[in-house]
Amino acid sequence: WYHEHEDLNKWRINFMTIDWQKEVEARKEDLLEDLKNLLRVNSERDDSKVTPDAPFGPGPRDALKHMLAYGERDGFKVKNVDNYAGHIDLGEGDETLGIFGHMDVVPAGDGWDTDPYEPVIKDGKIFARGSSDDKGPSMAAYYAMKIIKELDLKLSKKVRFVVGSDEESGWGDMAYYFEHEEEPDFGFSPDAEFPIINGEKGNVSLALRFKGDNAGDYVLKSFVSGLRENMVPGTATAALQVPSADAAIAMEEAFYQFIEANPVSGTIEADNTYVKIELVGKGAHGASPQSGINAGSFLALFLDNYEFLGSAKQFIHVAAAYVHEDFYGEKLGVAYEDEKMGKLTMNAGLFAFEENGTEEANFINMNFRFPKGVTVDGLQSDIEQTVGQEGATVTRGARVMEPHYVPMDDPLVATLLQVYEDHTGEKGYEQIIGGGTYGRLLKRGVAYGAMFPGYTDTMHQANEFMSLDDLFRATAIYADAIYRLAK
């Protein structure tokens, strides 16, 4: 009987005796070296350098190719889908377990203590842009597959690690990828936190648009703040013409009083009647706008004390009166809360104004994460009613993501939670977030790690880092989870 069922017995022995953490320990120096080299690739999207060979600019393409090269080096089946995305395959089977990571990163921005593209290890953490979002977690998932391959464990399903390059922007990588490749049957994205993310709010961006005219003694020449719609702006600048040199001096005094009274810093320079202001807040992930300090809205709050007129006044006043610290849409008239999915949130990620500019150039871009019960049409209509009287028009972004949820009793969710409990000794529980991950690409898709409860969230912020202990522990969890799901 033993010889007739040799494969089954091998599986039983392997499943009961594999020390996943020990397997990670044996490879951690290689994992860390591969991660460092990947983090050195500046993979910010750059539309000014887009070519047919680099659909999102050279950085995302180079990072994608770098990651796929690891798969080729280690003997996996690898495919590059026209530099939009690619995949690394392990095993065969009628079903496919998909793992979705991404190589693109948000702009580094200001405020770093080190070079964001030269990884530094300090105090048990690795600092670099992309270390926690999402190159570190992606490397953990890849090494989990590598461990299973090197142990020659038997699988009944194909495991496909899908590598994206446009997650932080428009998800054009995945749109193109799924036009050319089959969709996995179920899977997860290592791009959030443990125990699991089995629900994600909807996601849409709406822009408030303004003309570029000024009509008063105070003239708004320009106003710029923000890098991406899904980041809380950490800096803001404005250039102004004021009525007199005395008015400029008075504005300087008022500005320093303002920053003394508020959680911001900054500088103001006056050259006769020309004034330039730079204000510094704190960047954060746009899914949690309350955790940042929005430099754009704070600068508008300061400028709203002055007699701007025309569209300049409308732009400043709407930003100050309706957008500033309106994290849950209350001032905009769209506040909503679902019992399971929680509150709607709003992040004003981009501010732009040019004197004599068009409505295309002058806008406040607001990114909404919304629960079940909210419609995008209703959201837009309610905001138009609120700010229409202030001279703003409302336009909708091209990408709309509806709320996503996979039930707790789904075998995928149940298995992943069990693995988490087995490795941590902590009780697993479901979570629903405002952030959007590739987990929502699949009907039976979730986000799973790599951050652990109580972690310090530095995603989309200066000095982004990932704990090395968490990196290695997540790798062991991923290896066990992939094996249980695909054995």
C-alpha cells in the first residue's frame, strides 16, 4: 500500500515537516540582495518618455524586466507581455492560482533622509521607495515560489506570479495583460496587510474645474500641489501679485503666524509686490487622507483670507471651505457609511491653477474611496449641487472601480487565514480597506500581507521602509499558503 501511494505519503511527510521559516533563513541573504538590486531601479511612471517599447516610461519597463529576469535565472517559465506586464509560472494544472505584484512606484517626492533609490538597511529596516509598496512584498512572494520549486513539492494547480507595472496610476498594465492572457481562477496580491484584505472600497476620481481669471488687487499667478491623486500632497507652492509692498510685508507676518498656529512649515519671499510661498505638510497614502497633512488645502486656507476675485477666488475658497480636511465628504455633502465597509473617504491629491489658464489646467483632483451603497453618478451629482454655486464644474476620471468583497467562508479566505494563524498564533479576521490592490482583479481575489498588524505605514511617504523580520516572516507565510492552495 505504501508504494502504491508513495506520492500521497511524500505529501503528508512534507506538509507535516517543512519548516518554512528555516527554508527562508537559508535564502535570506539572496532574497535581500535581489531586493536591493530591484529597489535600485527607479520605476516611477514618466509619460514624457513613453514609447511603444516602454508603455509607462523606461522605469516601470526596466523594473518589470528586472523581476522577470529573476524568474528566468531560477528556471521558471517566464513571459513578458509587451513590457506592460508579465508572469512567472510554477507547476501545471487545470486551475491557476494567481499572485499579483507590481513594480511601479509613486514618485519619491521630498523629505527623504537617504537616496530613495539606493536602499539602506538601518535598525532592522530596509529604506527605499518601493520597499513596502510593492517590491519588498513581491520579492517575498517570489521567493515563496522559489522555495516550493527548489523543494520539488508536488502541485495540482498552476501557480502564476503576475508582475504589473502601472498599479499606482491607471492599471493600464492589467487591462492590456488580460486582453492577451487568461485570468487566473483565484488568488491574492501581496500588497496590503495581514491577516487578510477580503474587501476593498470603490475608487473614483472627480475633478473640480475652474477658469483662470483674476479680478481683484490680489492676483493668483500660479498654485501647484501634489504628485498623484492617490497621495496626500506634502508640499504646495503659490506665486502672487499683491497690491503694494506694504501688503507683501503684512502677508509675510500673517504667514509666519499661520504656520505657527498650524501643523505645517514653510517659507515666503517678497520682491516688492511679487510674493512666492512654499508650504510643507506631510505626505501619506490617499486611502488614508486623515493620516497626512495636506499642504495644498492648508495653503488655500491661508490664501482664503485675502481679496482674490474671479476664478482665482473660487479656486481658493472651494479648496479652503469644502476640500480642506474634508476626509469623509461631509463638507461636500457626500458623507456615507456602510456597516461592513465603513466610511467614504476623500483625498485631494492634486491642485493646479494658472493665471489665464483653461478649465483643463485649473483643477482640484479628489480621489474617493467609497463603500457599497454609493453610486458614482450620485456622488458627482451631489458634489455639483454643493460647489456649483461656487463656480466649480465637476468632471469624472476615466477609471471607476466598484466595491469588491470575497466572503469569509470562501475556501481561499479560510485557507489564508488558517495559514496566518498557524504562523503567528494570532486569530485571523477579515478587513475591508479604502486602498485598491490587484486582489480585486479576480472575483475570488484578495490582498494578503505583507505588513503585519501594528506596522508603521510609510507607503507613499518619504523614508518608506519595510521591516526585515516582517519581510522574512511574510515569505514563510506565502510559501506555506501557496503550497496549501496549490498542492
